Amino acid sequence: MLTSIALLTFATPDAQACGGFFCNNIEPVEQAGEAIVFEVDPVSNQTAMHVQVSYQGPPTEFAWIVPVSGTPDLFLSNDALFNTLGMMTQPRFNMWWDAVGQCDIWMWDAALDSNANGAPGVPQPPPSQGGGVTVLAQETVGPYDTVTVGATDTEALIDWLQANDYAVPDLLGPVLQPYIGEHRNFVALKLTSGADTGDLAPLGMRYDGVRPAIPVQLTSVAATPDMQLVTYVLGPNRAIPTNYLHVELNEAAVDWFNYGSNYRDVLSRAADEAGGHAFATDFAGPTDPMRGMLFQDSWNDLALEDSTGPADFISRVITSGIPASSTILEIFRAHIQIGAGYTDTQVFNCPDCYTTELAQWNPDFDALAAATEMNERVISPLYEIDRMFQRNDTLTRLGSTISPSEMTIDPEFGFNASMEQSVSAWHEARLVYQCDEDTWSDTWQVPKLLVLSDGTEIRIPSDEWLSEHGMTASEYLAGLQEPAAARIERTDETGLPVVIFDGSDIIDGFIDDHNNQTENLEGKGCGCSSAGGLAAGWLLAVVPIFVGRRRS
């Protein structure tokens, strides 16, 4: 039975009203991305899921709903989990500068500026209203009032949620129906009375089953085109998509001169080339580096309840090494008042500078209440997160993009012990200046080679030539953008992937043609690479593979 989540995390910059969630009786604000952490435990036959919740708008209009199997256990997670995973697994593209022959090193800085564009050198449940809705559980978890319900009719479910102050829109019916048809239950959240949207905290849930999935069908009502999906999976082996395809990206399409700034675009185009249903493996490897990173045993001995005042409380938290997060900031704000004319940044970053003022502003400071909330919302979740990394051997990060019209199948994930278990998030290339072997050369005037990690060499004319023709190296290489997918394959929980499309010959052909023209480019008036002209034809060779799978 599948279980997952919808309508979460990153809001678009202009989505100020609802931040990716539903608002009462109005259209949902567009959602630009989802990030989820799954932990799969085959021994207990359970999956745990952590979700980073983002929202901006009136507290009374916050609502969140997710299809689930059975009645899950709900718990608080922590922002630091997502912050740290993002930092550790985000794909990074680094280019090193090198030279052959005798190069004038004093020209080096100018050469870097020319080619890199200046880029730097990484309670009791509410009564059931009948009509096919059954209340299975209700509890308060941190700042959330939660309810788990079963339903046999979408209209009855929406009516019940709205009647009990869960601000879901009427238009949700069609996307709820597939999950009701699968006899799923639903967890719904709203903020507790008196809570503010700043109190939002990452949420976790644990449920029976070992097949994590993302309910993109439900997400489709609020998704933007090419919405980003970032999925972290912890388990015994490398995680793979079981009902979506898997893609390996064409490194020649990456903008190495701007440190992979176009990575998401390449990923998006690769997914489209695979019919709109595909993931790339951004990272796979042991969990060892994460163990002990988010929790230290000494935090159990902080004795925050013994703080002598607000300044002492803040200092104990800050000096403890607990990862900074929005949750900690909200706890400070909830329990510690700041006087007029001062800012959080001033006071919270240097509590010892304002010991007297903090005592005057907070004569009734309750250290026990503040410590209790810190333990409940920060220290205990971080302890459980650390145990999660201790229990599991492998972490996998899978990335994709998907548009609403493609959200027809919920992606599912499993594990494969036969595939390569290590996929680095760190990618390297070299830019080699081709200086003369016998005489000193000005790096501004010599051609270059971009050498990819597999040894593939791509020729680039001199910085002088590029400057004279008004283009950057990135622009000069734009003709090598296709195909974005070097390989498209089908993965399963056993055996090696089945290759559906291998683009290596096509890519090599474009690079060879590009190199041949570039070799005789300077001073001969060509001013272009033919790769861009040929690239459009490559798809003709593989379109039959994806008949019936292309984006509508």
C-alpha cells in the first residue's frame, strides 16, 4: 500500500498568500517544489517520512492534507535535517584550471574572469458528520492540530474538513478520488488555536509498509510547470525509482563555467526526454558522515530549565552547538520579548551584550516552559533523526522535475543491491590552456580544452577570440546541450538497469564535429559551432522508444 505526501515546502517567490498550501475557498497557490525524507525499515515493515512545511498567510487559512495507509504515528522533525542533507548531497560542479606548455601565469586572473564570468573559484476527536467520513485519530503534535480520517466520498470528506475548520478548497475533489478509490486514509493538519504561521515545524509520520511514494496526483492542483522534486531515501541499499525511469545526465550539457548553474534545466530536459517520468541519482553513499552530525549526547545535559534568565538560556542554546534552525528562532521569540528599538539579530546573536536589558524586558521569564519546548521541538527530534542515520547504511538523493500534466502516476521507490552503491554529488572537470611548448604564451591568446570526468575533451577557442566575437565560453558551448540525458534506463529492485536509450554515440558525434570546427576556427571566419545545428536531429533516433510517454 502506498503512502506519501502532497502540497509541501518551497513556495514560489510571488506566492505570499498561502505559500504552496490551500487557502479557504480560493484557488491553491502554485507550488514550486517538494522535498521529502523517507526511512524504510524492512525489519519492522514500516516507513517513516519527514516533510519540511512552508507557509505564509493567515493562521486560520493554513491547511495540509496527505493520503496515508492505516493510521500513522505523527511526530515532530527538525529543519536541520533538510538543511544538512541539502548541504551534503546537493550536486556540485567544480572546474579546475590547468595548462600545458609555457603559459604566462601573470595573465591567469584575466583568463579566469573572461571564461567564468567572474564566478568564484560550493484530545477527543470532533464528531463525525456521517456521509462516508470516519474519524480514526486526533492529536496535537507541536503547533499542529491533526486528524486522521477515512472516507468513501470526496464531497463528504471536503465538507467534513471544512466544517471542522480545515481550510481546504472545493476543487480538491477530483485529485482526492484516486486515493479514496485505493481505500487510503487522510491526515489533515491545521495550526492550534493561538499558534502563528511562524510556529510551523517539519513534521514526520511513521506508517506500515516499505514502498515510499510521492502523491503527485494530489500535488497537481497546485504545481508549477517543471516543479522540482527532491527525495531522500534511507535504507539498506541504494534507492531507485521502481515505476519511473532513471536518467544519467550529459556532462557536456552542464555549464561548468558557472559551476553547474543550469543543472536543474539539464535535469528537467533529461526527464522530458524520458517521457516526463524519470529521476536522476544526485547522490548515493554511506550514512557514516551524517552520524553524530545532528545530535550530541552533551545536549541531554544542558539543563536549560536551570537557566538564570533569558540571556543565559539563549547562550546555553547557542554555545551548545545545536544546529541553527527557524524552529529555535521561533522558540526564542515565543518566550523572550525584545524591547522597542532592538532587533532579533542584535539581541539573539549576542545575548551576553544585553543581559540587563533582557532581564528587564522579561521579568517573568519561564525557563522551564522554554526548556520544555526546546526539548520537545528541537533536541528530541534531533536525537531521533540521529538514530535514523545510525539505523540505516545508505542514503540516496533522487532528483527530478515534473509538470501538472505529467502528474498521472505517483512515483514509487525501492532498493537495489546490485547497482553501484556510490554516486558522488561532487563532479569535476578541467580547463586546460594549450600553450606553446617552446615559447612563453599569453593565456589570453591560446585555445583551451574542457576535459570532463570521463576524459572527454571539448575544444574552446582563446579568450581573445571569444571576446572579439562577443560571447562567453558557456555561450560558445551552447550547441552541446542535447541530448540532456546521456542514458535512460529502467531500474528495478533486482539486477542491473535495463538501458532504454544510450546517447553516448550521439553525444560523441556532436563533440567530434564541434572539435573539428573549433580546431580551425580562429582567423578563418567561421564563428560558430555546428553542434547546435545538428542537435535538433538526434531525437528522431529515439522518439519511437517513448511513444505514449511524451508530455501532453
